[in-house]
Amino acid sequence: MKELKKILKEISVIHVYGEEDKLITGVTADSREVKPGSLFLAVRGTKSDGHAFIDTAVESGATAVICEELPEKLHEGVTMIVVQDSAAATGMAASAFYDHPSRKLRLTGVTGTNGKTTIATLLYNMFEAMGYKCGLLSTVCNYVHHTRMDATHTTPDPVKLNALMAEMADAGCEYAFMEVSSHAIDQKRIAGLQFAGGVFTNLTHDHLDYHKTFDNYLAAKKKFFDNLPAGTFALVNTDDRNGTVMIQNTAAAKHTFSMRSMADYRCNIMEQGFEGMQLKINGKEVWTHFIGDYNASNLLAVYGTALLLGAQSDEVLTVLSSLRPVDGRMEVIRSADGITGIVDYAHTPDAVENVIEAVNRLRQGAGRLIVVVGAGGDRDRTKRPVMARIAAAGADRLILTSDNPRSEDPESIIDEMEAGLTPDTMPKMIRITGRADAIKAAAMLATPGDIIIVAGKGHETYQEVKGVRHHFDDREELRKAFKMS
């Protein structure tokens, strides 16, 4: 429990109606989670307005409410707190309620379109390997030291975020690494958190269904760095032209990494095969279990971040050589007769292109590349034809299929993808709506020496159709198709 007046000290309050001397048993922005003694935060969301649920929250036992507008009727014994921005207030209130857990951790945020999960997860794995207790908040899963918890969002809501960090602090974690999504920045889910530093990976076509324009998407990412205070670090990828934009107005110490130009942290690929690649990082060579230029860039970001957090270069390189790819990221599955399957989470045009380019650089002999790809429903529609066009350009055979169609008609999604093909690439393509059937067909088309890329879902173990989640795992389906046990 926490005193309401102590929570309010952290928030910019316009006016308080009622008593501040009361104990709060919990904080939530979801009226369904209200319990007696709760502080309810009425937040305006993209689909609903929390102000409409104030009465419901009070009926369930809320004894205090933070809102931007007072309801028509004030409830006796319920303290009403009016603020300018209840979304930001939610993060501040959650942080205060859980006794500011981020201040007890060295918290690093990773943002960008692609690479967030890989970088955050590898940093967690690296610092754990170096003997530290760490926390992880990622798309794939969350960790409190060695305890794994399923993730539902790239960045959880402020209450769950602070609750998880409180568990990390209580478990003795010293470091925490988290993916910071553009939605989370825009919706102020990270308000009230204290970061040791931030990492920018890249910015490409994604989430325009939410942000509407690329400039809005960029501005959301940039806001994360704008809000980093003095005494923190900002590490950005200058191979992306938006890297320098991210740090234009930050008070954090500015650092850069690059595969192509002068930077604080530099990397060259010396050699690579499907088993891994030899890198030269800031003049020192290291063998890694990763492939692809984009993964070399990810590893460089991990290296730079580790040094900025105080680790020593030689120890970082030693641990780097032992790290393995994250689940569903360039995950290799080989058949008994010599067909190579690769499962990857690539679900943006840039990510699809990166995976195909990486594989095409490693192809040997006359083996063909077969790509299985779909696009998610109820998400950015503009990227669908672009993804298909890129996949068709780099593949010998292309199978368009379902991803997570959600509430949309899978055939309509595939129609929009197919619109991106040209007369030259159309003959490469076949449509198979059922994803399991598409993966099976790719395996049947393949002969020894061929490579199959199954892109889009990666680590996910479900497929969402008409609002219902069914068990589905690309890796399981590929093993079945390869007749592996």
C-alpha cells in the first residue's frame, strides 16, 4: 500500500477534490482490475476513453480517481484528482506506487523498427553470463533473473511495467533491458521510468496504421531520446540516416555505431557461412553464431551498449562469441536430405529484405530460395505490396499465405500483397491461404540444396483468426514438413 499524497507528489496536479490522506491498495487504468482501495486512472485510449468507466471503477471500490475531466457526479468519499495528462500521470503514479523500481536498476531502452528484440535479449543474456542478475522486457518474453514470463506486448502498460521492475529490484537485479515501442512512447507508457541509456537501431516502414505518417513515427521514436537526461547515454546507428536525427535534442551523452562509416563503435564482416560469421569489432576479431549484415549491426550495438554500461571489451567479446540467436530470429532447421529451412520474425519490408539478402549472400551451388510470407491483418496495409515485391525480387519461388489475419479476410490480405508483384515476378508466385499448407508445399517443392525462408511469425506460437488464437508454430510446421520428430 502507498499513501495517496506521496503518489501525487510525483504528478503535475491541477486540482484535488477530497482527502489526500488515504492509503492506496493498487493502481490501474483498467476498470475491470479495480479492487477496494484502488487508484483508478482515467486514460483516453485509441479505442475507448477511461473517463466513461469512472462510475464503474468507483462501484468496484476505487477510493481515488485521476482524470482530465471531472464526471458529472462526484462520489462521496472518493478523491478526484484533475490533471492535464492522465496518460503521463499513469506512469508516474505506477512508478511511485511501486517505489520507483527503475531507479534501483540500470535500465537500458532499445528502440527502432527492427533489431529491438535481438539487442535487448542478447544484452540480458550477456550480462547474466557475466554474473549479474538482470531483467528483460521483450516481444518474445519477460525475465526476472531466471524466471520467465510470457509477454503480451512489446512494451507493457505502465502498471505492469513497474510491477515487473519491482519484481526485478526485489530479486536483486542490477540491470534491466527493455524494448521500447513507438506505441509505448506515444502513449506515454514509459513516463516515470529512469533510464541509464537508450539504443536506436533503425527506422523503416512499419506501424503507419497507428502513426499515419512516417514523420509521426519518427517523432515518436525521437521523443524517447529527447527525454533522456544528462548523465545517461544515447547510442545510435548512423548507418540509418535517422540515427543522427534521434540525438539532435538529447541531453544524453551521444555515441554512434556503424558498419559503413566512422563511428565510436565499428564492425566489419571478415567471413560468414550458415554456421556463423567472423567479425572485426573496433580492431578485434571475434567468431559469432549469427549471420547477416543486420545481425552484425545488432551485435555491434550490443558491444557498444555493454561498454557504455561499464563492461570490459575483452570480456564482452568473449561472451559475444558464445551467444546464440534469439528464438525465431534466423532460426535454422535442416532436413535429413539437405534442405535448409530458416524461420524468422521478419514482418516489415526492410526486415524481409535483410533476411533474403543475408541468405542470398550465403547460397552456394545451384540451390533455389523459396520464400513463404504473409502479412498481418488489422495492421499497416501499405506495407503489404511492398513486402511481396521485395520477397519476389529476391526469391526463386514465392508462396503468399496467411500470417495473423485477425479480423480480416485472409484472401483479401493476399490480394493486396499480390498487387505488389510485377509481370516479371508474377510467375514465381503461388497462393496458399492456409499457412501450414504453405509451409508443407514449400518443403515439397524443395530439393536437396534448396533453402526455405518462412517469414513473419518467428517465435510466435499462435495464429489469430477471426479474433481467436489457435496454436500455431512455424518451427513445428517446418519440422513436420521435413518429417522430423
